[in-house]
Amino acid sequence: MIVSELLSLPLFSNFTSLNKSNGMNNEILGTSIFDWETREDVEKTFSKGDFVLTTLARLKTDQNLDNTLDSIFSIFDKEVAAVAIKKTFDFYLPKEVLEYANSKGIPVFVFENTYIDDIIYVVKNILINDSLNSINFDKLKSIMKLNDTNLISKVFSSINKYFYTNYIACACIPKNRLTESELAKQFVSFRKTLS
């Protein structure tokens, strides 16, 4: 999933971009929350592709702006996918933060009236579904290369335990209008070719 796909979801409709980053195609691989972490903490716990959520509350209370900015810059150094700031107070984001984000190709957003927990839930569910779809797609690709009927059945069962060996589903869409009996004859003829 990329940043622009995520932002197209209704939950993200109130997200506003703070910079002109070209990172809307950055791939999201996880989520992280940034609040009071130091550069060392960020190095240990954040990963490339994280969708970072923060309130930047430390801008309001931290007496050492240089340490705060260093921690924020360290997030961008990790090549995160994007940073989203929940506006819980009026804050001033120094322009060098946005310039640094731009130089790293990382979009920065601000949002209100959305719970951080809801964002994490949506992102994690999408990532889990993408992962499962990818695994099943790989299994289907492997089936196409197999000649062993028993092995094919086992792989199908690992995808969906409800696959049965004796059930076939199909749809017939005739090119010409056929009567019900003509359609039934064609179906019987087709079924014989499967036996």
C-alpha cells in the first residue's frame, strides 16, 4: 500500500499536506508513534516504510529545541513513508523540518478529529490483508507449475479448506439467445468434455 492509496480512504479525508513532497508513492510497511523518543530510540524502534503518527507535544514543552529537531530529523533519516501530526494544540513547525522532509521525499500531514488508534487499526488491517493475498497469490502461481494432483489438492486446501474435489462451478454466457433446452444441451455436452 502506498501513501496516496491510504489517503484516499474516508478515514483520512481530513488530512492536510504541510509540504510539497513527491513521496505520495512511498510504500507503507508499518506504523509507529513518535512522541518523546530520542535519536537513539528512533534508530532502534522505527523502520523504513513506517507511517509515523505524532502529536509533537514535545514542541510545546521541550526546552531544548535542538534535541527535539534532531529527533524529528532522525525519523526522516529512517526513510519512513510519511509523518502525520495530530493537531492537539496550536504549534509552530520550523520550516527546516519541512525542508528536510522534502529533501528525503517524505510527506508530512496534519489532521484533527481522527483517533490515532483508528488509523493504526486501518493500516494494520490493510497490511495484513495485503500480506495474505500475496501469500495466496504465490501459492496459486506454484499450482500452475505442478503436475502432481495430490500436491495440487494440498496446496488448494492450504488456501481454502472448503475446496472440494467433486464440486465444479461454472457460468455459461451464450453468444446467441438460446432456449432453456438448447442451453441445457450445451452444458451437458461441455460437462462430458470434463470427464
